[in-house]
Amino acid sequence: MEINLIIFGKLIDITGSAAMTIKNVADTAQLNEQLHSRYPALSSYPYVIAVEQEIVHANTPLKNKDTVALLPPYAGG
Amino acid sequence: MQEKKPKNIFVQGAIAASFIADSIQKHKSQTGIGGHSIFLGQVRADIMGEKKVASIEYTAYEEMALEIMHIIREAIFAKYPLTCLHVHHSLGNIAAGEICLFVFASSAHRKAAMDACGETVERLKAELPIWGKELFEDETYKWKENI
């Protein structure tokens, strides 16, 4: 079980990479937990998670090969 | 209702004044239009401390942004009697003074065009996954925050 994680904006400065594969995460809570232990600075920066382009706020189950995005506050226009 | 593929709003680089002029010209044959409302976003050379913004580098989660823009467009068309609505947003590095956003709403009467244009600008700034990196003249940067 693995998911494709894509990262945008300022969060790339924290992770050092705009895309990565994450293994062994069953839901978005486990994903956050794994990310926060790997990148402690992420826990103090606001972002929302999109699973297959849908923003999710509650803990959401993840499927193999899902594309999950970390979206910091938007700044278009 | 048939599913329409979302229109691409993204353009690489700045939006040229000639592109905007052509866009206006193209509406000449649509004689039911009585009013256009246009919003142009321009890259501002913000000053922060001793530093001045030289350009903004825009990136987006493009597929998601286009899906959301499609939903916004449908909502705006449902709310206002519009003839057409065009949105163009830059990606990549845009120098201060260049145009990075072009929203163009047309209707039989001015009020619908003006209200639809304003609401579209507000919604896309709040809802589209787009980010801007403000690059200073000394090559340092700061991530842009919308206020």
C-alpha cells in the first residue's frame, strides 16, 4: 500500500521535494502523523489535504495509489 | 445535462495587453452584449523592509484548480444573466508591472457584468489552489499571502 503525495507552495521548502511516495498509511491521520515525525516544521504550518482532488477535513481512508495533495493557504490572482 | 471538460484558464507567462485587446475585439459580433466588465490583476512591486518584489512565480495544482473553476463558472452563470465569462491566470515568473489575471464578464446590461466579474475574482482568489512566490531583487523570496 502506497500513496502519491504532491506538495505545493511554501510546504515544498519544508519537505525539500514537490512529490514523494508514502508507504503504509491507511488514512489521512496516519499520513499526517508520519509527515509530522519526518518534517516537524509541518505541524506548525497551516495546510489542508486533498485526496484525489477533493479537500478532506475529517480523517479519511486512503486507497493504494491515491494521489494526496498538501495545500498551503492559496495566493492566486 | 452533459459533462463539459473544464476550460483551461492557465497561461504560461504574463498576459499581454494585445491578448486583452483581441479578446475585446472578438465580442464585436455578439451584439446582444451591452456591457463588459474586466478585471486585470497586476504584479505589484511590494516593498518589505529594504526589499522590493521584482516578480512573482506562480504555481498551481492545475487539474484541481480547473475543476473548481468549472464549479465557480457554473455557479456564476446560474446567478447572473451573462453572455460569457472568460478567466485567464498566469503561471511561471511574472515581472512586477505585468498582468497575471484577466477576468472578463459580458452581459446585456452592466450590473450583471460588473457583479459577476467581481464575484468571480473574489471566489477564484479564495478557492483556487494557486500559489505565488514573491522574488525580491536580491534573489531571496517570500511566499505570497492573500489578504
